Amino acid sequence: MGYAHMEVGGELALSAAGANPSAINQGIDSAFGLGERQGSPYYRAQVDLGAPVVTASAFWLRESGGGQLANSFGGLISGTAVNSRLDLTVAKITASYDFDLGLVKLSPGVQFDVFALDFDVREPAFNASEDIDDIVFVPMPSLRTEASLLGATAALDLGYIEMSNGQGNDGQFFDIEAMLEWQPAPLAHLFVGYRYISIDGEGDTDTSDFATDLQIQGWIIGGGLRF
């Protein structure tokens, strides 16, 4: 278990169903008043089954702010002053197979990223509102590289996919995590790392289409026990 210090940046759009939401993208910071670094508990567990090694992690971002729309957002018109609330949960499960090459260890596998987005935008004077509420499951190929460094283990996880499933959730997803781990005691370990996620995609709700071009990034620190 640990602590994540994350921020979200980029653009969001919401349009009537059938319209092109990418044409009205607007900044998370300028239009919605979001983008400050936020603290979150960070959960991580790893189980070595020999083949595969399964790793799971999760954190979330909760933030609120206010801004002025540069473009329309659903039924809210351009220029409207709004209050916004973001609730974003990010989870990752990776199953990988280790190949020890001596100086380095390569571990190809597959990972599943889960993004649970609940984004609410409200015009305070008349209480008109729009929201994006969606859960996206993204399977992607992954590669983990490990090397020993001054008694510690340096690891780099990479995952990427470009998907178009024809079911309303399409786009490009990129996930990179760099981590340094060391064992101060036989059954204990500490870690520090950095995570960067890019989500460039489109989806739909019952009545609207939305587009995201988001970047989530920040530091992770923590520790745990090995069994």
C-alpha cells in the first residue's frame, strides 16, 4: 500500500448523439477549473505463480473546480460559467511471463486497464447539468523490463493499444510506469515510481457522444510485505 500524487490534464468534449464531439474539445483546466495534483491511497499487490506473475494496482482522483466553457458541453452553451466535479478510478491488472536474460529480465504479457469516469458539470444559476459516467475496460499487450541497480530493482512497464470495437468505446491507450524497489528486510519492500497514462478516445452515453484526450500522471510511493 502507498500514496499516489496524481494530476489529470488534457481535454474533454460532450455533444448530442451522432455529432462529432472531438470538434468541441476544451481544456480540463480552463473550461472546468481542474488539473491540480491530488493525493490518493495507492493499492498494489503481486502474486508470483511461476507462470504467470500477476500484479494489480489501483488509485483514484477526486477533484472539483469552476471555470467557463470555451465550447458547448452537451446542452450547456459556450461561455457558461460552471462548477465541475471529477471522480476517476484507475485500476490495472497485469499477467506476465518472466524470461531471465542475466543482466535484465523481460516479462511480456497482457494487462487490463480499467477507467471508471464520473464527470459532472453544473451551471449553478439554473442548476442545469451534464455528465459523463462510463467504465472502460482496456486489454492491451504489455512488456515489463527489470534490472538490478545498486541493490535495488529498477522496473519499467509499458502497455499500448489502438482499438476500434464498434461498440462506442474507441481510441488509443498508452500506459507507462517506472518503479524502483528495494528490500530493507527479507519480508519487506519499499517502492517509488512514476506513472503516465494517455487516453485518447471516444465513447457514448444513452443520449450523447463524448471524446477524451486525457493525460494522467504523477508519483507513487509505498511499501509492503512479501510472503
